[in-house]
Amino acid sequence: MPRISYFSHLFEKDGPMVQPLKDPVFFARVFIEEGAPTWPNGFDLDPIAFMYACAMPARCGRRGWQRSG
């Protein structure tokens, strides 16, 4: 499964909100809502924490948000 650097721990959990994100087709349906990466099932990443993490090159890579795996 593709993962988001630094946030991958969120996607390793199991539960009704996270389980659909393990499907690459569903994961690719991400969109931005009020500054937050969001999926059709309502799961989102906190935009403040997301922007802070991606501003730190050591955490998110030189270019910011990157998918890996």
C-alpha cells in the first residue's frame, strides 16, 4: 500500500475509517477540503499538523508531501 511519509503510522492502524485507505484505488480518491487531505469516507489529516510536518524537510522529504512504498 502506498504510504505518506511521516503520517504512515495513521494508515497502519485498523478501523472502519482507515481500512478503506489500504485500497490504492480508494486512497487515490483524496481531495482537499478546508486545507485538509480528505477521503470520501470522511477520513482527513489535520491541516495544521500536516502543513507543519511538511514544512520540516527531515520529516517529509525535500519536496514536502511524498508518497512512498
